[in-house]
Amino acid sequence: MLDKLLALDVQLLVYLNGLGSETYDGLWLFITKQTNWTPLFLVLLYVIYKKIGGKQTLYVLLFIALLILITDQCTNLFKYGFERLRPCNNPEINSIIRIVKKTKSFSFFSGHAANSMAVAMFIYHLIKPYFKYTFLLFLWPLIFAYSRIYLGLHYPLDILSGYLFGMMTGLFIYRIYQFTQIKYFPL
């Protein structure tokens, strides 16, 4: 069963990765770099500040830092626990996929997917009372994580597992944030 699932994962990677072309490689290299998303982060920070104030925004930033720390460290535990080769390093498939970027670390699960989904989930719950289209925030982790498949760095299951882990972690940390708001910052 697991072998069949992994085979399907490889087939889906080959298909999705094969949709790319050299024309768009630069765009996806730009998208995959975290610092290039800084304008989005600054807009979100401004929105949060305007809605909940300065002191609470600092408190939110503390929780987001904790969230990223937890997600990132758990991702590394999984990567070095499973030691799944990245597609770009897998000798069974690296000759049939487009490799746009290489890295030496392991693949399962995607830290990009986990971190971006965790932060998106946390911020979504934080600002959804204020905005009708807050769900559009989830476009960020979708585009961000797809870049990893495009570049030949992750399998689709790495991305989906990262999303799942990120969603659960983001929601868990948001619930802790809510609890501390009730206990220490009552309205």
C-alpha cells in the first residue's frame, strides 16, 4: 500500500514538474525565496496593527515566532527521521524531471509548506472577523509550496503533509493565543 502511494506521488511529481518551462524558471525561483514575500508580510503586519493595536501586535508577533520555531524544528525532526531523498537528489528520477534548484537536505515534509500554512492559518483566524475575503490568504502557501514541486525539490506528499502539519500547528498555537487573551488580556 505504501509503495503504491509513493509510486503515485512520484508520478504526480513528474507530471506537475514537467509542466514547467525555462521561460518561467526565474519567476518560480523568485517565488520560492521567503524574503521576496516581505511586502505581503508587511501588509499583514499593518492590517493586524490597525485592527488590534500596537501592544497586541507585538504579542501576536511573539506567537508567530513561536509558531515558526515549533514548525521549523518539527520539520527538521521529520526530515532527518525519514531521510527521504529530494527529487533532485533521487537517482531513480532526477534524470526525468526538471531540476531548477538543488539542495542537500531531505524532503519529507516540506518546511516551506508547513511554515507558510501554519502562519496563514494563525493569521486567518486572527483577522477573519474583520475581513470578508480573508480566505484568500491561503493562496500564499499554495503558490509558495507549489514552487517547491516546480523546482524539483519536493514531492506532492511532502507538500500535503507539510500543509496538514502546518494547519494543525497554526490552529493549535492560535487556540493557545486565544486562551492567553481571555486569561491575561480580557476585553
